[in-house]
Amino acid sequence: MASSNPWDPVQPSAAALMLTQCISSGVLSQSMLDFARRDTPCFTRVTELERLLDIKAEINQKSLEIELLRLEQETVDIAHPFYLRRKCEALQAMNTHLDAVLKEKRSLRQRLAKPQCQENLPIEATCHRDVVELLKLGITFVEKLEVYLQTVRAIPDVDEHMKKMDNSLVRMETMETEMEELAEQIIKWRDCQSKIHNAMFKVDLESFCNPTDMSSAYLTSDVSVQ
């Protein structure tokens, strides 16, 4: 066995020397060594899992970057100098208007206190038809609103009104019964009066025909009526 040179920059390991001796002695062949060097399935699975974890980490990183970009896009209009300048101009115009209103506060109070019922509103001619329809709709809305308000105000008194209606129905039924009894009495009285009238008519007729039997006829009629 040749001794290894310590000054050689590439020194073979002990395992490499032993495998070299096995190949030279014929115990092992180069094909067997090549077959033994293949990756095992378990290590291949571990490598795939590591690769998948790396991909997931990259996806999460990209998702975070996308969310940051989206947030930046949504807030870019707020922080952009152009939009900030426009907002500042709008605020300055509003402040100027408010200053003018405060300066003319007295005149505005007088105008608001003055009635506007006898003044003409400046409305363009093209809008007159729309204004008329709008007034009709407003009147209809006010009428319906009044009806609705009356209905809502009457809701707490519904129970009392129902009791009054029940009492009225009971009274009406009682009056109907009394009317029926009175109608029966009137019918009976009418029948009695018709019988009396017929009896008196017969007596008068018989007395006219037989004057001598007048007294007896009257007595007979009185008995029959009784």
C-alpha cells in the first residue's frame, strides 16, 4: 500500500482507500458501487418536502408583498401631493365661504326672518313642468303622511275602541230583539183592529138591511170581539 503524501492538497479518505482496495482485490465491482450510490426513496421524499416548504414560504412572501402593494395603491391618493393640494384648495375655499357668511350674519338673519310666501322663486322654464309634478307629489305625500300619523296616534286607543264596538254590537242586538217584539205586537194589534173593523162593518151592514135587529147585532158583535 502506497503511503499518502501529507503535502498533497487532495487526500483520499480512509473509506475511499478501503473501497479502492476492495475493487482491486475483486471483492466489489464498480457497478455495485454505482448502484449503492443511488438516492434512497426516503431521502428523496425529504428533499421534495423541503422543496415544497421553500415554495410555500416563497408564496407567503409574495402574498405579503401583494398585500403591501394593494394597501399602498389604496392609500396612494391620500398621500399623493396632487390630491393633497386639491384638498387644501377645497378647504381654503370653504373657509373663505364661511368667513363671508360670518361677515354677513346680520343680513342673513334678516333674510331668514323675512317671509318668502309672496315672492317668486327663480325657476327655469324647462323645469316648470317638473316643479308642478313635484308639488303634486308633495301634496299627496303630506296627505298620506297625515293619514298615517293619525293611524299611528290611534294605535294606543285600539283596545278601547274595540270595547266600545263590542258594547255597541250588544246594544244593537238588544234593540233588534226589542224591535222584533214590537213588530210582533204591532202585527197582533193590526190583526185585532182588522177583526174589529170587519165585525163593525158586518153589524152596520146588517143594521142597514134589518133595522129592527140593530140592538141584537150590536150585542152579538160585542160578544164576538171580546
